Amino acid sequence: MSLIRNIILLFLLIFIFTSCEDALKMNGVSQIYVYHSSEGIRDTEYNIDFVERKFYKYTLNFDNPIERDSSLKNDGYDNVINLSDEKIQNFLKKANKYDFLDWKEKYIDNQIEDGHQWGIIITFSNGRKHEIEGSNKYPSTWDDMYSEFEKLTGTNILLLRSDWMKE
């Protein structure tokens, strides 16, 4: 009887450890900054601050195109919302599932000159950064992360689905 109990305990520990390991991989992330640009101008910027549990958004006004002024309150972001611990934990688990931290540094389609340029800067609590950028090309899990970012922030911060040019 004790052998069966020990086996069950072992399986439980393995399950708990692997579930925690998924969350721990992303727990070192302190911020995710996302931007989109067109013709070299950043027209939308987003910052998710996991330490402060806040989501910041800036949208360029094309009638008066002034870039975000980081010397202003909230670093010049025009919209700030609080993020719940539950949403953050769910996001971190899903981001790990979709290998978000393993995205390559560049996704470039040289066949298209303009279109959708984007960038993501992941900042870790130790100060290390992982920078990712693209132009009309996307990681294989882009659409999965599109949905997860929207669940976390209420905004589709990846802006477009990967098949937007086919529509």
C-alpha cells in the first residue's frame, strides 16, 4: 500500500513541479514593450509592467503627430489600466506554452516594402532584454499570443493577425 502511495506522491510532485516550472520561466519578465510603426513613425506603443501590474497605451494622433513624451506623467502614455494577479498569472502560463520567450530576433519579409512593422522588447528583472522585430512576417505562435495579450489587457496590442494580408 505504501508503494502505491509513494508512486502517487511522486506523480503529484512531478505534475506540480512542471506546472510551476512553466510559470517560473516567465516570472523573470518585468516588462513587455510593444510598438507598431509605419514609414518609420511609431504610431502605437504599449507597455505591460508586471512589477507595477499596469498596462500603458499610447496612440499617435495623426492630425497632430507628436511622439510620446516620456518626461510627462506615466511616461507620456495616454491610457493606463491596472492588471489583476489572476490575469497576469494566466498570461504568463500561456506565454510559456506558446514559447513567447523563444521568438527569434527578426521576422522580415523582404518581398513587401511597407505594411506592418512591429517590435517587442521583453525586459527581465535582472535588466537583460530580448528584442524582437518584424516587418510583414510573424512567429508561428503570433496569433495565439495575439489572443493572450488581448485577454490580459483588453486590447489587441499585436494589432493584426498574421494572415492580415490575405484578407
